[in-house]
Amino acid sequence: MLKITLTSLLLICGFVSCTETTREEMLIGKWKYQGMERHDGTAVDLKDSTANRVHKNNEGIILVFNQDKTCQSGKEKNNGFESFGNDTWQLSNDQNFILMAGKNGREDRFQIIKLTDNKFVFTFNPSSEEYLVFVKTK
């Protein structure tokens, strides 16, 4: 009985590890700005004028991460889409940062706070009290 249970457990563990999605796979797709949250996951108080200004500036922002390591960013507008341009991206060795190289040759680092199949939380500035929250749209 113990042998059957152990074999079943090993098969289940093997199946789960084979179907686990990597961070890179989770990142690929179209992401839309949803809001900001604090370190503890609570929503940022938008009554604060600075936080409200940042939130308003980010409304409509779209990020698209492609499998070929290109990324497009822009903003949805009433009359279409305003592109901010194309970049290339890669994950850092520890997979906790997205490294983006723009046309100006400067590398930007985005710290990944949380990444699931449908939620992407990150920050440009590790000392910031607020994180940007994006949701996957496709």
C-alpha cells in the first residue's frame, strides 16, 4: 500500500512540475494598466495628489511582451492607440527583473513584485512605496 501511494505521489508531482508555467511564459501577452497598490497589496489612496497624478498618467497604458523578446508600449486613446515605441526585453538571471533596452541604448530595469497568468505587479524604483498593477487582456 505504501509503495502504491508513493508511486502515485511521484506521478502527481511529476505531472505538476511538467505543467508549471515559467515567468517568461506568463509575461508574454498584452497587459493593461489597472492601478497602483502598496507593499501590502492594498490599493493606493488616490486622494493623495501625487498618487492621483501618477494614476491618471498611467490610465490606458498598454504593454505587449512578445515571444521574440520585443515589447511595445503605448496608450489607448479614444481615437486609437498612441505608440511609445518598441524595445527588446529579457529576464534577469534570477528572473526578478525585466531588463529592457530601448533605442537610446539605455537599459531600464523593472522589478517584478508579482507575476501570475493574469496579474503583473512591478516597480521602476525599488524604494517606491507604490507598485504598478497591470492585468492581462490577451
